[in-house]
Amino acid sequence: MRFTILPALLLVALVVPNLHAQSNQLEQSQMAVVSFDINMQKIRNSAMSKTLDLESQIEKAAKRGSDSMDPSKVKRIYGASSAPESMEEAQGYKGEGPLPVEFFARVELVDTAAAEEAIKQIQEKGEAVEIGGKTFYKSTDDDAPEGLLAHRVDETTIEMGTEAYLLRSDRKVFTEGLTAAWKKTPDEAVKIAMDFAGAAGLVSELQEMAAANGPPNFAAYYELIGAISDMHITIDMDGDNLLTLGLSGKSESEAEELEGGIGSLIGMGQMVGMGSVGQLKQMSPDLGAMAEKMLEALKAGREGKDVSVKLIHPEGLADAIKGMMGG
């Protein structure tokens, strides 16, 4: 008897987890199409931040927003979100019921004490619930959206988000397009990636709204939105480039159109911007010269399906900004 039961138990052990995994699959509309990573520690430790004393500005902001998590205690915050299925769904949300998106945001704090304070604030506004052997907190605020959870991941990390994401231990919520976009994103202080193809319905609506409400002479540029497969934006306080914008076309020919369209927009921006640079030079010759150099260096480049625009970081920029501010 013992040996006839054993194979059955092994079969159950194999089948049950598989059935559970299948029942826990996300719908395509629930998959994340936007991801972000803000490394506050990198920002604080950058030479630009130290020159401009951004740390004190963060501390002042923390004092003004005493009811929320202290931003000066945040080391890093990263996460991802799905997109609403339509603009009607997004605009129709009035703060009641489930959110029109799924999301998670993981906050790494500077030390255990900061995490203790953060979880204390969460506990004061929520009730504890046990799910899968873990303690989560649900908001008791009447105005809070349905289905939001928060929990402490480890000694210094707090996580918040919707049940569909937080209850997935593998956290495999990215669309294939978002995964591809994220891999193209350099490891810099601020990173944002977007899968346009994964949110095609919403992107199409936004494109139509832009065409209907925007200046008619920009019609050709609105058409270019439909050529974008994915996009990423990064900010680096210490690198050669302050900001990098990357766009991938759905094909090489569409990427070529993107390169031309963005190049045309940059050209118009340079013409307008040079007027402001002249005024800036009167207030600060050094900063004005750097701004002129940054504008002149702006251009769109392409490699295969990938188009990029980079805003250069001239040496001494932070000192010039500080000098103009009277620092």
C-alpha cells in the first residue's frame, strides 16, 4: 500500500503547484509597460548634488511634508506599472474602487530606523492581514483605492502596490517589450523605460487626441508616435551626458523617420532656445556659454532601430549654476 500511494503523492506534488501557477497568470492588460528606478543615493553622492547642496533641499522638502515618508531617508525607489486600457478608464477613476492600473513600488531606506518609522506610518493607517505566511497592511482610509497592500520586505525595504503584483513572488510582470527596453537602459541615477507597443490601444488614443487638439502644423510629428516600439529616459548627475532619451522604432525604416522627425524638432527648439541663451549670458556669461554649447550639441543619432538624443554635461556646470544663484 505504501508504494502505491507514493507515486500518487508525487503526482499531486507536481500537478498542484502547476495548476496554482496557471490560475495566477496575469492578463496581458495587467502586465507592466512602464518601469522606473530612482537611485537617491547616487544623486546625493554626485559632485553636482554636493556643489548645489541638494541634500539640504531634500531635507527642507521632508520637513514640509511631515505626514509622508521622509525623502531624505530614501536610498532608492523602483517599481513598475501597467497602463489603463483607455483614457476613458483613466479619466473616469475618481478615487473609489480598484485602480485602473496594477503597480508595485519598492522603497529602500538608508537604515533600519528609517524603515521602522515608515512601517509605523503604514500601520497607523492600515490593518494587518496574513497572506501566504507574510504580514501585509491594507489601508483603512475610506478614500484609499481597493486592493492596495504594503509590507516590509527586509530590514530596510518597504514595498507598496496592488495585490496582483505584490502577491507574485517571482515578480515577473514586465511585458516582453518592457523587458527589452529596460535592458537598453544604462545604469544611471534615474531610469525610466516604457513599452509603447504593449500599450498600443492607449498610445493610439493619445495620438488621436494630440492630432485633434494640438497645432495642425505638428500633424506629421503626431504620426511618428505610432512608429515607436519602446522608449527609455536616463539622468546621470556625474556622467558625460546629463540626460539621454532613447527611442526604438518598430522597424529600421520607421526608426529612420523617427530620427528625421526628432532632428527637425531639435532644430526648432535650438532656434527658440538660442534667444533665451542670449538673455542668460547677460546674467551669467559662464552659464550662458555652457547652455549654448549644450544646445548646439543636441542632435538625434541612429543605430539600426534605435534612435538616441543626448544632453551633454559640460565641465563646471554645477559651479556656474551655483554662481548665478549667488552661492
